[in-house]
Amino acid sequence: MIPADDEPLDIMPTRAGRKLCVRHKQMANQDVNQKLQRSLDNLPTTERGHITHLWSTFSNAPHAKRKLILEGILTMCCFSQLSHLSDSLNLLIRIDPFSLLPREINLRVLGYLDAISLGRAAQVSQSWKALADDDLLWRRMCGQHIDRKCEKCGWGLPLLERRRLRGELNEGSPSVAVGVGVHEHHHHDDGSGTRAGSKEGKMKHNGEASSSGGLSVPTPALKRVKISTLSDSETEIAEGADGRPARDKGKARAAEENSSAGSLSREVRMTRPWKSVYCERLVVERNWRKGRCKMTTLKGHEDGIMCLQYHTSLATPSHPVLITGSYDKTVRIWNLDTGDCLRVLRGHTRAVRALQFDQRLLFTGAMDGTVRIWNWRAGECLRVLEGHSDGVVSLSYNGYLLASGSKDSTINIWNFRSGAKFTLRGHEEWVNSVMLWDGKNNPGDVDPAQMPSFAGLSKRNASLSTSSTTTPAPPSIEPGTMLFSCSDDQTIKLWDLTSRECIRTFSGHKAGVQTLRVLMVDMTEAEIAARKRLRSATPPSHGPGSGGWGPASQAPMIPAGGVAVQGRFVDVPEGFDPHLHRAIRGKGVEPKVFVHGAPPTDAEGMDVDESEAGTDAEEGGRQKRAVLMSGSLDGTIKVWDVATGQEEKTLFGHIEGVWGVDVDALRIASASHDRTVKVWDRESGNCVQTLVGHRGSVTSLQLSDDMIVSGSDDGDVMVWSFAPGAEEAGREKGLAKKVQL
């Protein structure tokens, strides 16, 4: 039966009791019936009736008969009709799932994508962009990558903006939501006192300095510190060089923003989306991987630089502060933003070999055998500590304990809570580096802006004397506090400061160990299972030589991306000859970053990783383990598992001795006598960059998320900044070279 001319057209199955499928719902939303009706109106009445009857028959047919009708129609189609069908089907079979599913399911699906795929999804349409830019998705993405390597793609992103924003983070910053604000990364304190030169060099410097006079008689013990005096000193330390209170200066500077590249106002930092946070850090990570950095040289010292440390998170001043010590007997304080030397501290009579500083105090150790305590803001020496019979070459400070390592092969522990001092003996040569550790956190996680833990004891004691209730005073030494030390006797020792005993000795280096660093890293599931098996099989014990802390066993050396393996070079970057660079003398060294062979990447620069289908680790339940990095004059860097004492890997690459090492969650940086700085991937141990530019041995360095600062025997300090904006400097430099060619 042919329908009447005025019967409304309905080619969709809308009979009672029959639901529309997804396709017909989409057609209804697109007014397909109206478009076909207009086409039918242009046909004669008879043809119109036949066509509508054909559509009605197909619409009422069951699924099997529909397929039969379609197959018959396809056999009767010519190529022109088939081509029309092909073009139409390409559009008709496209379904936007996000327009059909609830938003919660859409976000769940997008949560399985990586950052590159999310970025591409945001370019599809406005509705897709609204979903792909969702803040929860990018919050999770930041949690997977920031300050750790993602288990899916293998990329890790720097933390950035750490302690300076602590107050803001506690108010609701994205970093706290992810846990980044709590698990802070740090700028490692450099107090290793590394030095350039062989044993002959040591004797040379000693002979030159010994003619100036003998050392003062060492005091048998540190006299009890008068806390009231320290409290008064804190008021002085809180003042600037002009006598103006630093807190007033801090208020004046509160509205000012850091002039360094990539800095943002507080309002922008608090309101910008997570995607912006991720992209900012991705720029820094790509700068690291491609070797794009801005290089600055600070000149001022008249002799080699032996130690340095900087902080970017002090309450005041607002700019990052760098302090350097040199063989010229001076300590210089620098503004890292401008490169200006703010102050020169004089007082030591021989070379300054080690330093540590925080918001209030600066500790310096020198070859004159003394440790000086400074109000570094006012340039005033507050006290001189005497206790070593020879030069002080390393320092470590944690807020109430100061450890000093000396050429006399001893370690002095100065306790500012009790006012006592004791000495650790066990090394047979120079103690080149010391590091205090609480056994739980990274040694550098101490906030430099916080009040020293011993500063308020006098006020507490005064209040206790007038109060009927008693509050337990903090222990003289916190339980579990330990100390690492390394020496020219080729060993690393771990000391328990409560019992004052050496509980482990790490042996494996073939020459003097010059520097060490400790880092807490996330454990894998296999490592967690192995630890549980070990604990179940071994009773807990913490005494010397026990199963808990015994002598470190020596594992086979595993060369990982270096040089000098069986007399031949391995993984030398293209265009760089280490022997030729070492032979260059004079001022003709051009600062440059050589990038070593990189792993395969996709079109967007993200690593292709075989574990793409891996699952994410739990954010809240990550277990940590301590690893120890050590650098030696044998030209190697060793990585140790502190809990088991096993040597995990050995990094080869430097052709001469290593003077300095620093580490963060993603990278290891090393300074060498071969006048280079090398950057290593922490997990794989592969050398990824070689930085050249110093004209002398690189004696000290410090690594942070977007910067390396290195000091050299040539008296220069070099700042290698990988912060946002470094890529523009790299492009301009490359363009200038092309113009010259």
C-alpha cells in the first residue's frame, strides 16, 4: 500500500514499544527527516509514493530481512552509487561517545590517556576540550610525573617552586592536593669540602699555608652555649647589612616578585589550572633532555673555589642566595638573579674548604683548623669553634647538630642543644665529606627558613621554672640520628650518633672518596617483597656487625653509560673529545652542553616505553628506601643500598677523579678533575649530558630542579639554568652560529 501524499514522512522505527538506537537518536537530533522531506517534495507524486513505500517496508522488516534487502541493493549498485555510499558511510559511522555518555564516565576514559593524547583530544572540538582540560585529569597527571618517573611513559618532571610557596601550598595549592607540598624535594646542602689536586697538591697547599704560623690550641670540649646570647644573636642575624630589621624588609618585598624567568605572581600560582602546572614543568624537563640552558659566569674570587651552596627558598631576601668559599681565604655572598656579589666575609687565615648556611647562620670551615659561625646578612663573625688539630674540610648542619670532618682524620660533633662536643675516630686519612641523616628523610629536607631547634630552649626553660606543669625537653640527640662520612682511606662509614659507634663500612672504591649524597627513593613491588622476606628471615638488630647494620658487601661493578671500560670509551657524545678538552689550556673554553645518545621518542618528544600498559602505583602508600651516592678519585660514582650495604651500580664516564656529586629524584650531577660536569639519569645510570666551560678542575657543584651551579679551580662560578626561557636563549645562540657560518 502506497501512503497518501500528505502522510508525514517517518523513515525511523518509532513504533510503539520500540526504542530508538544510538544512530537514530543522533538522526533525530540532526533533523534528518526534514532534509529528506525537502528532497521528496521535488519528485513527482508517483515516484514519491514508491520511495516512501520502499522505506516503510525496510523500516518494518526484522534485522535478518534488512540485511537481505541491503545485500540485494548493493548487487544492483554501480560504481558511482558505491562511491556515494562509501563517502556517506565515512561520516555516518562516526559516533562521538562523549556526547552520549555521562561526564563521569567520559573523565574515567580520558584518565587512561597520557599527556600527549590528552592534548590532542583537546583539539578535536569545544566539548572535547572542556573534558580534556578538566582539572582533576591534570591533577592526576601531575601526581604521576612530578618529582618521580611515571611508570607508564618513563618521564619525570621537576618539582619546582618548593619551600618559598610553603604557606601558599598549605592554603590549597595543587601541589598539596597531589602530595607534592608534603614530599618536598630539596636543594642539597654542599659541604663536602671537595678539593682539586692529588696528594702532591695537598702537600703544596699545606706547605704554603704552614709558614704563616701554627694553629691555636684546640679546646677539649665546647663550652656550654648561653642560649640567651644566641637569642640575642638571632635578633642581630635577622637584621640586614644596613641594620634595618629583615622582617620589615620582608614586608616591603612581599608585593615584589622574583625577577627570574618563569616566576609567577601568588594569585596566578593559586588560580592557574593543573594543565598549566604540568606544561611549565614539561618545558623544564625538555630543556634538560635537549641540553638547552642559559649559562652565566660569576667572577670575583682570586683563587680556586672549593665549596658552594645556594638557597632559593629563604624568607628574606626574595632573591636566591649563593655563598662560595675559596682558597683566597674569603667567603662571597651572591645574588643569583643578578650575579652581583653582595658581601665578602674575611676572617679565616687559610683556605675556606667547607660551608653550610640557612636563614640565620653561616658555618665555614677552613684549613686553619677552625669553624666560624657568621651572621651572614651583617657580615659579622659570631663565634669561632676550635677543636681540630688540622684543617677542616667538610661540614654538615641539621638545625642543632654541626658535624665537621678534618684533615686530622677525626669528626667533631657540636651539639647546640646541650653545648657539648664529642669526637668520632675511625678514619685513617682526611675526612672529605660528612652528612647528618635522621634515617627517614632526605638530609637536605631541613627548611633553611625555619627557627633552629635549639634557639628557644632558654625561653622554654624559663617558662618551666615558673610553671607547675613539666614539659619534657627535646632529647640532646634525636633517636635514630646517623652520620655518613667518607675519607681518603677509600671507605665510607655510617655512624650511630646516639651510641657514637661506627655501624657500617662501605668499601669498594679504589681511591680516596671525596663526596657523598643520600636520597630516599620509592621502592618497587619486588623490592618491598624482598624486604619483607628479609625481615621475616632475619631478626631485627641494630648493633654493629648485626644483621641490621653489618659491613657492606661488595657487589660486582656494573658499568652504566660511561667511559674507560677496558681501556676504551663508551657513550662519548658526538663532537666531544674528553682528552682534547682536558689538554686545552688558557681561556679558550666555550661553555657548551653535549647531549648524549637519547632513547627513542615519539613525534612529540615523549619517550616510547614498553610498560605503556602498566598500572599506576598507589600515591599514598609508597614505601621509601635510602640510597647512597659516592664520588671518588678513581673516576667513578657508586650507588649503594644503605639498608643492605650492597653496591647497586657504578657509573663510568669521567676520565679523572670526581670531586663533587649531587642528586635529586630524577638526576645525578657530578663534578670532576677533567673540568667537566656530567648529568646522569638516576634510575638507569646512563650519562645524558656533559657540560663543559670551566678552565680548571670542577671542585664543587649543587643541583636543583632547573639549575646547576658549579665552582672550579679557575676561580669562576658557572650557573647552568634550564628554567623556562632557556630554550629561547638556546635558539638565539644557534641562530647566531648559523649567521656566522
